[in-house]
Amino acid sequence: MIIIMERDASAENIQAVTSLLKEHGFQVIVHEGDVHTVIDALGDKTTLSPGRIDAMEGVKKIKLIREPFRLASRDRQTEDTVIEFENGVKIGGANRPVLMVGPCSVEDNYEGLLKVAVAAKEMGCQFLRGGAFKPRTSPYDFDGLGEKGLQYLAKAKEETGLLVVTELMDSTDLDLVCRYADVIQIGARNMQNFKLLKAVGKCDKPVILKRGQSSTIREFLLAAEHIMYNGNEKVILCERGVRSFDSAFTRNLLDISAVPVIKKYSHLPIIVDPSHGTGQRYLIEPMAKAGLVVGADGIMVEVHHNPACALSDGKQSLSIPQFKEVFARLNTLIDTLHLEKNVSLSCVE
């Protein structure tokens, strides 16, 4: 890290900073300029919080040379993380992008859920997603079936072979969700619920971490770091849109640039959710294509057997006929991109 001292910092101020750094094992180089003194500190930042230095007398600014998300960083691991499931499905690296579809909420209508699951299997999807526990803005909205919803998802898995993705909202439900789910989803509202991140960090299930509605990419990766720091390195990031000032036409602003940015700085796989990212059914296909083109490792889309009657997010859900039409085109794009990617990689090798 680089510490820039105030113009009027005293020799005692500078000595205090350098002494603290040396106590924590840093190699220190002091540059005395005409205006400011600059201190180069080389060492392990986990031994000393930059915030502690920033609070010291005479310190003007700290610049970090390496990103604070150490475990998720490409500095630590240059090759892409690939998460593999028992049935052979893989997420990340040079593997074909995965497809995750299903209703926002699992409703008390198993036949409707099964229709979606069967269609998903037919279109080559690998995951069935659906919420049994739903965070809702209003206390009067449908907030999920709980364990009954999880049982419906497990039954649909038995009939189709699809892997199950479902949201965890409370660490007290972790064991219950783990009994039914193949992948645990941490929703946008809980991206910085550190107790929850710590809990899933101690389990052995892959975790989809959704980007918070107002979070920066650095905050997003640091949330993933909490999970990894607690022992679980099977983290899948999900770009699902951030809040913007223009809500007249879209629910959120889907940050497509986040995909290549994260690919540059992190080895973790990242998928895109154009349903939540836009809140509009007609935008799902173009934004899913955009996500795939810039390198997303998968797409998560909401599909409902009857969106007009959905208990949550019907406006951003595809009907089954719409889903089949859209995903036929997405599969064609995926085949093309995957072929080009493999050809490119073979040329490099």
C-alpha cells in the first residue's frame, strides 16, 4: 500500500506510521518530497487494517496496490474456478454456459412447477430455480411455502433430473435448505448479511451470490470473500442489476460491464439474471444475449406456467411457449460462442 502524508505532517507523525508498519512485518520505504512525504509499504495487509493507518495523525490518503478480495482475486488464482456437480454439470472456465430457469416463487401448484421443469429439461437447461422463502418488500405479499416449496422442488428434480437452486434468507434454515437444494442462493437484499455469508461459508454446497441493489463491484467481490474466507470456495456470482435513477422503463440497470470486469479481476464464475436485471419480459432475450456475448458462465431466467397469475414477478417471467422460443435462439447463440471460445483456446495452446 502507499501512504500519502499531509503537507504539514510532523516527523513524529511519519515515524509513528513507519513504526506501526514495521511492527506488522511490512517493508517500508519513505520518500520525502517537496510537498508530501510518501511511504511505500510492502507486506500482508491482513496483518494490519488500512483503516487503522488512515486514522493516524498526519495521514492524508491511502492507496491500495492490490485488491482487498484476496481469495477471489486472480492474483491468487490465475485459472478460472470450475464448479462441478455429481451429475457432471460444470460451471465456469471453458465449459458451456449453464441455464437456470423457474418461477420466482414456488406456489402451491405442483403441476404448474412440473410443467416448467419438463420444458426446462426439454430445452437443455441444467437447473430448476424457485423460491421457497421469499424476501418481500410488503408484509402482505406472498413470501413462500417454506419446506413444502422445497419438497415440490425436490420432487420435480426426481422427475426431471434438474439440479435445484433456491434462496436462503436465514441461517437458521440452512440445514433445511441443504437437505433439498443443490445450490444455495443468497439474494441481493442479503449480499451484505455477513452472518448469513459466514454460515454458507461453513457448508459444502455451491452458493450463488447475487449482487446487491446498490453495491459496487468491489463490495460484491468482498461479499464473496466472506464466504470463501469461512471455507467455501464454491461461489458463483450473479449480476442481477443495480438501482438507477431511471425506473420508468426498467426495474433495475443490468450492469453487463460487470461480467468482463469480474472476469478480469476474479477467477470466480459469474452468471447474469436479465429477469431481475430489467423487470421486463421483452428485455430478457436481448439482455441474456448481451450477457452471453461478454462472457457470462450462465443465465438465470424466471419462467412461470401462467405469468398473469403468478404470485410474484409475473411481469418479468416468460410463459412456457415464450421460454421455448427465446431459449431456442439462446441455445443457438451459446453453441456458436462456445465453439468460438474453444477454437480460440486451442489456438492459444
